[in-house]
Amino acid sequence: MARRLVFAPEARDDLRGLYLFIAERDGEDRAMAYIERIEAHCRGFADFPERGTRRDDLLPGLRITGFERRVTIAFHVSTDTVTVDRILYGGRNLDALSEA
């Protein structure tokens, strides 16, 4: 059974910031293509939510997975929903998640 995918406000902000960062350096088309690939990757969690590495040491139920070697996606799974909590670019510190 596929779960519903939700992007937390912080994850949406992360995507927006990443888009602006890439658009400034490489153009809007390249930025949009990258964001769309990240979103497509996240949509796959609806069907296969148990991906990634459990990081209960940061937050109970937190899972972490990489995307194209530059992005870390933090998410958690409930009975009917997968929530993308953060989308961290370029090695941003995961420990900040436990402070939220």
C-alpha cells in the first residue's frame, strides 16, 4: 500500500533555498531540473518507505538517505504517511535535526 508523501515546511524551505543557490550559479533550468529529480526520488518513498538508515539517535523514527552524493534527505514514516523533514545539501550537519 502506498503512503501519502508530505513535505514538512522546513523541507520546502530547503528545496527553495537549494533552488535559489543553484539558479544563481548555474541558471534556473538546471536548478529546476535538480529540484525535480530530488522530488521524484522522494515520491518513491510512498511505495518503498523503509529505505535509508535509521537514525533514532537523532530523533525517534528518523530515516536518512542520500541523493546523488550531495544531498541528505531526512524523513520519517507513519502508518499512512511519509514525511520529508529536511533536505540538506552539501554535508550540512544532521545533528541540527535533534535540536528541532
